[in-house]
Amino acid sequence: MNAQLAVRHVHLEEGAEDATGATIHIHEEGLTLQDFFASIGWEVGSGAITTDEGETHAAEGNATITVRVDGEPVAAGFAVPLEPFASYVVEHEGADG
């Protein structure tokens, strides 16, 4: 999906200032977790995620990135479709430093 179009159809609601506990609000079916991250200015790929401040977390060396939906890892990664009432967690583990 075009990132500009996604911005109009997915956004955060509520939660703390740093988005902790926020709810992803979707207005259209077929949006993915990648569309959501694009809507907040983050770039994601199969091996890395870069914040809107330019901080990159990569799956390299012993580091991994895992996308979980309702606690279970998903093979689709950031391409996983957004579903109502689902819980999404992105884990970056094993990085040095």
C-alpha cells in the first residue's frame, strides 16, 4: 500500500506520550504492520527497523528481529495483516551493546 494512503487509514490512539499502551486504529482492511510503521515515519524491512529519528535496529550478527501477534511469532514479519483486537510486539534481541 502507498505510505501516504496508509497514513490516512491507520494511526495511533491513546497511550502514553511515547506510545506505550497505544492502540493502532485502522480504517481499512488489508493494512499491514509495515503500513502502520510507515504511517509514523519508521522504515521496516525483513532485516531491520529504522525509527523516525534514524535509529536502526538490525538482525545481524547474533541479533534477531521477531514480530509476534498475540504472543506467537509470525513468519510474515512486518507484512502481517493488522487484525482487530490483536496484540503486536516487535522484539529486537541479542544485539551487542
